[in-house]
Amino acid sequence: MSVVLLVSGGLDSTLMAHLGKDVGIEQHPLFIDYGQRAKDQELRACRAAMKDLGLPPLVVADLKGFGTLIRSGLTDVSLDLVEDAFTPGRNMLFLLVAAAHAVRVGADAVSIGLLHEDRSLFPDQTQKFIASAEATLSVALGKPIKVLTPLADFHKEDVVALATAKGIHDTYSCHGGGPIPCGRCIACREFIFEESNHGR
């Protein structure tokens, strides 16, 4: 199987890349620049992780205009990182671009690092969304495209434990984009919650 792998430099997508390599899946890593505040830090971590794994060169899709139009706390410093975190259409954009890229590189599927939906905060993080997106993309592109969510049975503590066991390090998951994680965005708070309740 050949898969376009949506990667962000964060722990979830980096673990997903490791798992794909472990089972011998041909992976085409794709990074989406949607105008996010954390792009520079994410891209640095992402390039390093993909190089360490020996995957093909990272492809970067320059779609920063999306974040200019669809403003949110993740794309606009004047908005709140937490209260304004929802970025409408973000995951659909990711999947559309990844699926179109899959057609061009001859891949069978796209892979996105969504975790167990019982901790989902937004409608585009659910398996209902994934099933609908897969059907829509297959119609739009004129061929079957699978949307894989290999971490869908994982909670954050499972990701942290497995990533630690695999020696994964130097990932970046803060939405703020600073050199030091902000500690208050949704991504940071996931780690703080797991550390306080389960240990890291």
C-alpha cells in the first residue's frame, strides 16, 4: 500500500509515520502550510523527523491564504488560542489536498493522525466526518481513496507511551508557535492533562 501521510511535526503524526514504516507502507509525507502561527516550529520538527525515518523528501503545500481568510486562534495572533481555536474546514482542506496529491503520486490512501473521538472537541475530528469525507473525496476525484486514521483507538496517554518506547523526541505540538510551548493551547493542555493524570 502507498499512502500520503499528513504530518505536522507533532507527536501524533510522527508516531503515525513510525508505525507506517514498521509495517512497510510506502509513505509520501505532506505538510500543509495553512497559515498557522506555529508553521516554522512545526516544519522544523517535521523535516527532522521525516529525515530520521528515511522517508521521501517532505512535500510542503503552500496554502497560507486559507488562514488569512479563515481566521482563528491558530492563524491570527489577535484571536485567542483556546477560545477561537476551531478553524472551520481545516481537516477537510487537509484531506482534499492529500487525496489530490495521492492521485498524482499513485497512492491508494491518505492518513491523518486523529485520536479517539471521545476526546474530540470539533466536528471534523470524528469517525462520522472521516467516513463522509472518504466518500466525498472518492466521488470528487473519480477513484476510490481511503482515509486512514491509524490512531483512532488511541488516547493521548497511549500515544505518549508508545512514542516514548520508540524513542521519538523533538516533536512540536504547541499552537502558539513560540520556541517554548505556551502551556495553555489545546495541544499543550493535552500533554499537561496526561502528565498530571498518568505520567509521561
